[in-house]
Amino acid sequence: MARRLTPEQARALADRVSYYRDLGIHDFYRRAASADITVETAVAEEVVESSPLEPEPTLPKAATAAKFPEASIKDPVAALRVIREDLGDCTRCVLHQQGRKQIVFGVGNPKADLMFVGEGPGADEDEQGEPFVGRAGQLLNKMIEAMGLKREEVYIANVVKCRPPGNRTPERDECDTCSPFLYRQIDVIKPKAIVALGAVAAKNLLGMNDTMANMRGRWYDYRGTQLRVTYHPAFLLRDPRQKGEAWKDLQEVMKYLGLEIKKAGN
């Protein structure tokens, strides 16, 4: 039986759902009930099955611009600059206290048809302030070149903008705090296709918890574009046997973008 919410809780729930819809998150799932669950947690996660929320009204352009100032800027270069300025010298999560040298925002063509998203900066990226410049980045460059493109023709970013200590996997709260800036980058660039590199990027972008085997091999409708999942270059360095599988994923992206797929020996 669905729990009854007080009017205050219902309003808080509607506000939370509206916030996530603004970020492009539309699917919500219930967790098993717990005896010690707090009212705040219940409001944040409850989906009232017996009385669904009214459809969210379309925000007027002025309201959207007030929330995300880049929404009213037509030039993607200027719009990305606004997002970067909004990010600032970020202290929103604990990563700023754990040894990061600088924020790694993103790099590439602001009007790119193709965007790559990884999980977070490593030591080389933290040092240079640019994503995918270490060994994994060198492999990504080769993958991009194999597609018939140049690095400067695509856009590359990560779910989190600061290096996790010891290159550990970003924590859930770190991803949740930083990913809205990635969503805003995507909305400005408007790529025709996105490639999620690795499980962390795929799970955070798609809002799902599944295996790479299940997430690969299909297209996802995502924020007005199409998203494909493949292996992270760092994983391919550890297990080169999977490079052929990653190439299959990239070939599907090439087909979608109308890029020529050269036959072996050509």
C-alpha cells in the first residue's frame, strides 16, 4: 500500500521530481521500505503509485535562463564558458580536499557531433587540466582516429571534474554533485551521439545499475541525442582482448553518424 504524504511532503516530492526532470532524469524506482527511514529520505525517493504527479509544466524560456544562464546564449563557446565560470574553483564535494590540483572541465569542439564521456581525471589529467591525456587518452586518440576523426573534432569530458585520490572510482555523492555540470555541457554542445566510456560513465548517465554486457550493444535515447556504451580505454589497456568488442561499438556509432567504415586492408 502506498504511503500517504502530508501536503508539505507532497510539495517537497514534486519539487524534487521537477529538479531531476530538469536534469533529464525521468525514471524513478522504489527502494524496499526500512523501519528507520527518515521523512527526508522518503520524500526524496517516494513514488506515489495511487496518485501520480501531474505532468510538469513547460518552463518559460526566461525561467530556464534564470536557472541555467547559458540557456539563453546561442554561441556554444560562450555558453560553455558560462558553465565553467559557474563551476568556479569548485568545493561542492570532498574531492577538492583530497589532493586535486585543478578542475578538468572538458575539451574539444563545442559543436561536435560526437561526445565521449569518461568517469574522472587521472594523475596526468589533473596535472595538465585536460581529460584523457595519459596512456588511456593516447588509446582514445587512436580510437577516434580509427573512426576517421580527429581529437579536436569531438568533445571529451568526464562525469566528475576532479581527480579522485589514487584514481579510485568516484563515489555516488561525488557523481551526483558534479554530473549536473556535465548535463549542461551536453545540452549546450548538442552532439548527435554520445559514447559512454566504461561502467561508471554509463551508469551515471543512464541512471541504471547494470553490467557492461547488458548495457552495451544498443542505443539509448538520451537528452535529445543517442548514447552508446563501450569499454573505457583504461580497461582496454588492462585487457587488450576486448579491443575488438570496443571497435564493434564504435563502428555502430560510425554507421549512425554516416562515417565511412573502411574494410580491413584498405
